[in-house]
Amino acid sequence: MRQTSEELALGIAQALYDKQAEDIRVLDVRGVSTVTDICVVASGTSTPHLKALQKAALAYLKGLADTRCRLSGEADSGWVLLDAFTVVAHIFVPEARAYYDIEALWKGAKEIPFEPKA
């Protein structure tokens, strides 16, 4: 069964949470962006942590039979982007997140509540 964009984004957020991602936000950017429906933004504490977060998000996406994604960026750069077409996930180290301030690009976006499951 195909997931909605919101279900997909919340699944990615959960996969990131399970690997101790910090400051996870899920933003509905429909009407604000023409590129995607939902954006997940999260932080990792270091390059190895970004690699672990990237791996967890990719594993989640690969576990879905009808979902494809592309990966851009390298953990060594401080920013990784996973593009699942209707959902884009930005995973940053805190310094890169503050510098690029992705959330400001979508300041008109509605935040989708993410309540992690333990």
C-alpha cells in the first residue's frame, strides 16, 4: 500500500529519531514550494552521526516497495539531502543547519506534529 507524503515524512522522522537525531521538524511546504510536498529537517552531532542518520533514513525508504529516493551531499560536508520526490529530508550538523537556515525558506509552511514512538 502506497504511503501518503505525510506518512512517508513521519516515517523518515521516526527513523532519524531512532538514531538520536536532534531538533526534528516536519514541514508541509505545499503552496510554499513547487519542488516537494513535505520537508523533514534534522540535526546530527558529528560526521559519523550524519552517516548513521543517512543510513537509517535510506534503510527505511528502501524497505518500502513503492518508494524511490536520491541522495545528495556527503556527511563530511555537514549536510545530506534525501529526495523521495514528495518528501525531502535535510540532515545537518548544527553549524551547517544554522548557516543555511533551511526552515527560513519555508517560513510560511505549516509544521506537521511529529510525536516519536519509543
